[in-house]
Amino acid sequence: MIVITADQVDSRSTADLATDTLAMLNTDFARGLLLSADRTAGDEIQLLVRDGRTAVDVVLALTRAGRWSVGLGVGSVREPLGSSIRESTGDAFVAARSAVDRAKKKATRFAAAAEPRRTEAHDLEALVDLLLILRARRSEQGWEIHDLVTRGLTQADAASAIGITPQSASKRARAAELRAEDAAIEPLSRLVDTLDSAYPALQEDAR
């Protein structure tokens, strides 16, 4: 299974972000969560996701503003699941903890790990890093067109909403590398799913 653990950056000198972030995660990604996102300790939040696409989307959402260090962990989780994320255990949680600890030391604020270790987790991390570096270079104008297109608008409709010409919108989209990002999402999601498939659930009666 796939666990994401996130730790707020500079929490001692900034306002607590966990409450609002948890509300966003549990609203925007509700269908993709096996257990609701919850605060696990201090300024740390954690969630158990259903599939690779949800995992990638959550990572992109959390890393966008640079306010969270994000660890993606893959491994077995003991079933039946607990009633909350804090009552659930397994190797995926161990992997996510290892990943977020490494993420705190990286410029991208992201790391991935699997337990037991697999090289595919490092491959995934390297490719996600490239996407995060691309996104970090995006201008405010690029994000504006990104958000409108992500909501389902065509570039022409986005141009109209912003008040610019379709040609200008196209230039912004190219500079923002929207096609490159869009092309990367599904392959990255499949990598997470493939890694996840290597770890069976741990049943309670197997202990």
C-alpha cells in the first residue's frame, strides 16, 4: 500500500498549516483515500492512498508551495485497517517515515522509499524530482494558465478568462511546460502502482 507522510517546513517560525491542509486533502482527494488524512504528531500529517494517480496528485499538491517535506512510502500494511491512520501499522508507514526524513534535506522536499527496499523507489524519486524541478521554475503566469486548464478549460477559454489572446495563452503554456507535466503524470502513476503491487497485505491472523 501507499502511505504519504508530510512534515511542515519551518513550523516553529510559521503558522500551523495542518488543519487547512487536512481539510483540502480530505475534500479534494476523498475518493482516492483508504483512510482519511490526519495529523499524527505535532505538525506532521499522514494519509493512506488508494492508487498511484492519487499519490502523485497529492505529492504535487503538497510540494507546490514548498511548505511541506513529503515522503512517499510503499510496502505492506496490516489488515484489517485501523479506524484511523493513527491506528494502522505496517512496512509502508516505516518507509514513509524514512522518506520524509530524507525529504527534509532535499531541495525538492520529496523522497520515496519502499520497505523492504527496492530500487524502483529510487527510480521513482529521481523522476518525480525532475517534475518538481520543472514546476519550481514556473512563473505566476504559468501557474495561472495551469490552474485554469487543470480545471477543464481549453487554452482558448483560459485565455478569455484571463483576458489575454489565445496566442499569449499558448506561449504561457509552452513556457510553463504544461504538456511535459501532463505527459509525465500517468507514467509516474503507473510506476507507483507497479511498486505497490509488489507488496501483499499483512493479515492479522498471519502474525
